[in-house]
Amino acid sequence: MALSLTPGQRADITEAEPLLDEVDPEAFIADRAYNAASLIEKLEERGITPVVPSKKNRIFPRKTRFSIYKKRNIIERFFATLKQFRGIATRYDKLKSTFIAAVQLVSAVIGAN
């Protein structure tokens, strides 16, 4: 698992490629926001199955394995649970290191349940 903290106004896709360099997954499950040709090509070059639905305006939509895509809700539920902790949801900590430590601690608590 890899973790990266970015400013709230930055698009998440900008961190996808650097984080992929740190892990070796079998599949990459994401929403339509990650449907960029450059990211999909990099995934396919590395032998990672891209499970990203095509945007509606795409001329030639890619096929998506929705049997795998359904598992995305596990991550979505994890983040919903993580945001139940007020200090995490409001980013109470000012230092990056303190905030990351809090996220890791709360993640361990959630994982233990």
C-alpha cells in the first residue's frame, strides 16, 4: 500500500502514476476521473488490469470488468468510516507528519474491527 498527501485543490490523478511506481497490483480499480489515456497505457504496459469505466464522451469506450469494479465499494466504505473521525475529516493537525500518523492510526483501528 502507498499513501500520498496532496492539497485539496489538486486532482487525485496527478498522484496515481507516482504511487503506482511504489506498488505492484494486479488490477487498478478507479472511477471515471482516472480514465486518462496516458494512465491507462502505463497500466497496460506494466500488465495491470485497468478497471476504470470509460467517460461518456469517449468515442471508443473501453470494456470494463464490472465484476471487479463492484469491489471498489470496499474502499469507498473505508474512506466514509475514516471521515467519521473528526480530526481526520477536518484536517485538525497542521503538520503533514502528524496528520499522516493520525490517518495511519485510525486506519489500524478500522482494520482491527
